[in-house]
Amino acid sequence: MTTKLLLASTSRYRKALLERLDVPFESAAPEFDERSLDGEFGRMSHDAFATALALGKAKSLRPHWPDHFILAADQIAVLPGDPPQLLHKAGTQARAVAQLMEMGGRTHMLVTAVVLMRPGDDAVTSTVDHQRMVMRAFAQEEAERYVRHYQPLDCAGAYRIEDAGIRLFERIDGHDYTGIIGLPLLAVCRLLRGVGLLPA
């Protein structure tokens, strides 16, 4: 059995997290449009939607990496409501501030799906991590100052808990804080052990 592992991501956050496990891996950018399934968000459970995105990433790389285990993850941020709102990466400072102000004083969910695709038979194992994020209320000036200084434009929800973004929160409920950053390592360890890529 091959022991090659590919991370279907070029995210510096996910690469840094996976490096903590001391498992050799390569990484590649998925050839998959993450926004292509947006229309399915309201028709699927949050877990199923995040898993479909992660699976799309893994499948897109299979033709180029046929002999590798492919590890892919996708995180969605969901602001409850009727209907629930799918939060995207802000992209600009103005959208980041607007997003933070909409989330302030409210609770949102981070749902991170992880899939591991085997070489050969392409069998997939998957898991989903949940984080309940309770933001405190804050003034727009604080949101603007945070965005201006830390530029969290490539993060769903427009914050990073690794920096001063943690100050925007009142409480976080979850089982593995690395899930907030985008790759829940406890879940990844279970998947890798299951296929012999991580020593028991």
C-alpha cells in the first residue's frame, strides 16, 4: 500500500496545521470552484453541504495524483436565521467590516468537513467538526480597527482566532480548536490512523 499523502489545499493555515502531525505530505490546489454548489446550500444539511465541497476538492485532484491518499477539507460559516446565511470570505475591508457587524452579538456555526480518499478504489472516509462561535457585541470602530490591522480577508467570517480576532468573542463551544482554523487535527488523526498513515 502506498503511503503517499496529498493535501488538497494550498492554504497556509491548513498546511501549517498538518505539519504538526509529522506525516510527510505534498500539497496541491484543487481544481474545484467552491462557489459552484452555493445553490445547494438551502437544500442540504450543513454537514452534507460542507462534505460535498470537501469531496469536490478531493475528486478534482484524483486524475493528477492517482497513487496518493487525498486529504481535503472545507469549512463553512453559517449565521442562523430564516433562512440561514452562508458566510463567504470577505475579500475586501468594507465587506469584512460589514460581515463582522452583522455577526456581532450573535452566534454562528463553523462546520468543517474532512474527507480522505484512498488510491485505487477511491473509497472515501469522512468526518465533520462543529464549532459554536458566540460573538460579543462591539462597535463598528473596533471592527474597522481589527480589519485594518489584521486583514482577515481570506477567512470565512472575517476573523482569525489566532490573532486579535479572539477578542471579538464571548464564548467558543467545540471539541478541537484547530477546527476553527480550518483543519480539525483530532479528526484528521482518526482518519489517518484508519488507513495506516499515522502510527497508533
